[in-house]
Amino acid sequence: MTHFKRFRRLTGTGVLLVTLFVLLGLFSYRHLRPKGESGDIHTLKAHTANVMSIGFTQDGNRVVSAGLDGIIRVWDRNREAWTRNFVGDESGVRYAVVSPSGRQILSGGYDKKVRLWDIDTEEMILELGAHGGTIYGVDISPSGEYGVSGGSNHEVIAWDLNSHEELWTYGEDRPEIGTVYSVAFSPGGDEVAIGCEDGSLRFLETQSGREIGEAISHPVAVMCVVYSRDGKYVFTSGSTNVIWMWERETRTLVREFNGHLGSIRTISVSEDGTKL
């Protein structure tokens, strides 16, 4: 049986519905027009193992995919072909994110290393290897100045992407939080939200790594965390079919979204902030 996951990127002109066929090393996307009419499904095949991560550049014209074949590919959405190819972690890339400028990719995976890539030159800018376990989540700050990574060694590490230096490490003395599955910078870039195996959602100060306020408790492990566009709310998901919406300042639950049949591993917020 083919297993697949779906991701949506919502734009001003419609919705791109992206499907990852994780056992076949391919994914497809469909452009959903405003009135509900759908275009053709385009299947892009190049990966030779599970596709684990999908990201779009800010202009929506290029798609970045990362897989367990250790390859990161950049696709031209209009040409339906890949234009860039990055060979990194041979044991598999778990997650890759595109910088706000659309010029760089930050990735992490099974070899415990964080890598920064230049999309235009196809060169690796830096390689950082301080994690003690698999890296499950990475993110780049809105300014493009900082990177953050989290993984199976219950640690979160922040990096200065200009000086290539480690800023801080969180979680070395917190084994109870378990694997850090997801990390996300706030829209203002002043804090980092982390989703943990123990069901906690924690907030860290970008500059120091200091934990800010109380953690939010979930009934299940937090597999994904994203901020609303204005930074007032945080959305989380896990091994159930629920998306939780939290008020960031008060740490209170605002709303639950139901509708999926199984676990939710990825959430995306529309550019105008009105849709998930």
C-alpha cells in the first residue's frame, strides 16, 4: 500500500495541494483555483527513498524537497522539473527549510549535522555537528541571521549563520522532555517555540536560550508547531487528528480543529493568516 501525506501552501490566487508519497520517493501537487476547480495533478519523481520534507520559496515558484536518500532537490513549479540537487546526509535528511530570502536551505537528519546550502551555487556554506542524535526539526529566523535545530537527544541548538558559531544549547539537563520534534521562530524572531516528546510546548529566548514563561501541556507528543502570521497564536499537532490553537501570551487554548482521520505531522498558515 502506498502511504502519503498532504501539505498545503495557500496563496493569494489559490491553494497548492502537495502530496508526499513517502514510500515511492515522489510527490505531486495540484493547483486549486478560487472557485474550487482543480487543475491537473503533477507527479514529480526523482527521490529514490521516502520524501520527508517539502518547502516553498517565498514567491511560490520553487519547491524544495528532502528525503531519506540523502538528497535535497529544488524544483521549478512551472517547469515541473528539478533544477538544483544537493547531496548531504547519506543516511537521510529529515527536514529542510528555505530561508526568507529564498537563497539558502537549512537541513538536518540522521547523521546529527546541520547544513546550510546556497541554492544558486549549489554549494554547502557550512556544516555544524554538535547534536548527539537525529535532527528532526530546523528553522531559520525571519532575518536569516540565526538557525535553530532540535532532535532525539532532547537538545535544541541555536546557531549564528553568519559567524558559524553556536549561540546556545537548551535541554542538556532536561532528559524528561525527550525528542524535540519541531522548532519554529516567531514572526518577530525574538523567540523559538519547540515541540517535545513529553507533550510540552516550550518557548525560548532567541538570544539566550532562556525558557520564557510556562510550558503548554499536551496529551500527546508535539510533532509540529507554527506561529500565526501576527505572532499572537501558536498552532500545534501530534499523533491525534486535532490541531490546537493557543494564545501565545496567556498560554490558553483558544480552539481545536478537527477533521483529519489520523495524526497530523505538518501545519502551514496561509500568507494572509486566515487559513490553515
